[in-house]
Amino acid sequence: MAEGQIDVTKEKERETPARDGVAPITTEVRARHGGSGFVPPSETVFGLEDVHVYYGSFLALRGVTLDIGRNEITAFIGPSGCGKSTLIRCLNRMNDLIPGARVEGSIAYHGQDLYGEGVDPVEVRRRIGMVFQKPNPFPKSIYDNVAYGPKVMGLKPRSMGELVEESLRSAALWEEVKDKLKQSALSLSGGQQQRLCIARAIAVSPDVILMDEPCSALDPMSTARIEDLMEKLKQDYTIVIVTHNMQQAARVSDRTAFFTAEAAPGTGDRTGLLVEYDRTDEIFTHPSDKRTEDYVTGRFG
Ligand code: ADP
């Protein structure tokens, strides 16, 4: 591996050979510095530069520039419709699947253009997994839910049983399900299903886990378990979370990006934009923008 590059694939541990025909994603490390007082991530996983996202002719999000740090939890917060989900979906090219969705500007993943020629979106989604608002296990057994991803991706772990166990342990679910791996995943509670979805994401050895409102369908106890889990997971993964819940962002994240929607010059359409991005304690205690302050103090109108 060239100097200045890092191996994010974890393939050494799991012996998951590169798939035929998949363009390698190189992993050059790039550092960037924000404005005065801003402490940049020590290592950047995503570097976004002037990102605009359109749905057809509608500009949903404009001019987003930020760096997302490795082994950090980054929260996207802001009122409904400001483009948080749109942006998180850009980070693993899920928007490719939405007809008419278009991304302008640049998104670098470990220094490489995520939307560049030769980058395979399927490989991107293996490296950059996603957990959704509503737990969405397959109507299969608990075991098969976790084994499914590695199988369809053609990964060859030393032992599938070990990989399933390891993934369920990482998702803090193993002890609850180890005696009923053949039972349907749909028999689990909502909170357990969400941890199963996290195990499913982990099973394909990702580098990043994106979470789009992962707790919004869960009760407070299940939410607390997922939040505890996120804290552990960030030792091994980079996590980006969209949350409506400001307390959750304050509790779990290292950095917070606050977005809002305002009329775009010339069109009158309400378009999402990044207002402020900083360490989470700064955003919640010393926001530098009045709009952030109004939002985090509940005066948003
Ligand atoms: P948030 O996650 O902050 O609630 P979204 O990213 O869901 O915001 O939406 C941002 C804007 O993009 C909204 O105006 C929304 O109506 C629009 N939008 C989201 N998804 C689509 C889509 N698939 N097609 C067209 N417009 C969309």
C-alpha cells in the first residue's frame, strides 16, 4: 500500500477477497481545516465540497461543504425538509436509485471521488452501510438476515457461523438471540430488529455506518440501547446519523451539522442549506449563528 493511504476494507481480518470487476476504492488521507476556532477531524473520511442535490429541476440542498471525521459520530440535525436524509443518502450513493436525483459538487471518500468513473456503487454500499428509520429485516431467520449480505456480495469468510456470531455480538444482540437463530427475524421486538439491521450492516465489513433516524420508531429503552451501541461502534466504524431528536445528537455525536431550509435566490423554492458545523458541544453551548441558537433552544419558528 502506498504511503499516505489506509486500508479501510478490514479484509485482512475477514478474508473477503475483492470481487471480480470491482474498481478498487483507494484510500488516500486528506486533511482540511475549517474557520477560526474549528477543530478539524484528525482524519477525514468524507470531504464534501459545495454539494448541491436536485430532484429533477428542484434544488433540494445547496452548497454543502464539510469534512466527516474517522471514528467519529457526526449528527445531521434541522427541521423537516431541510435535506438531512437527502445528504446522508448521497454518502453511499443511495440517491442513485431515485429517478431524477442528481448530485453536483464533489464528495470525496478517503480522498477519492465517490461519484468518479469506475467506482462501483454496489461496492460503495458495502463499504458504507445504511440503517433506516424503520427496522427492515428480511422475512427470513435471524441467522439468514446476517448471512445474506456476505453471501450476495460473494464474500468468503472463514466461517459463516463465526461471522454471524461476531456481527450479532458487535450489535449487542447475540446474548438475546443465540438460542433462536433459526427463528424469524420478524418475531423480534422493534429495538431488537433495529440491532439486527445493524448486525446485518456490520456483517459485510463496512467502514462507515449511516443511520437515518434509527431510533424514531423505537421506545426510550430501545433508543438508549442503540445509543450505547453507537458509542461502542464508533471505535471501529465512522458513523453518520440523521436525527430529529436534538437531545440524541447532543448525547451521542462528536460533531453536529445544523441544516435549515430557506428560499433560494431567484427561485423562491425552499432549499436546504448547511448553517453551521462544529463540535457538538460548541453547537449546543456556543452556536455562532442565530438560526442554530434558535433551533437548539427551541425558538425555531
Ligand atoms: P429531511 O430529511 O431534512 O426531512 P429530505 O432530505 O427528506 O429532508 O427532503 C429535502 C427536500 O427534498 C424536501 O423538500 C423534500 O420534499 C424533497 N425530496 C426528498 N425526497 C425527494 C424525492 N424522492 N423526490 C422529490 N423530492 C424529494
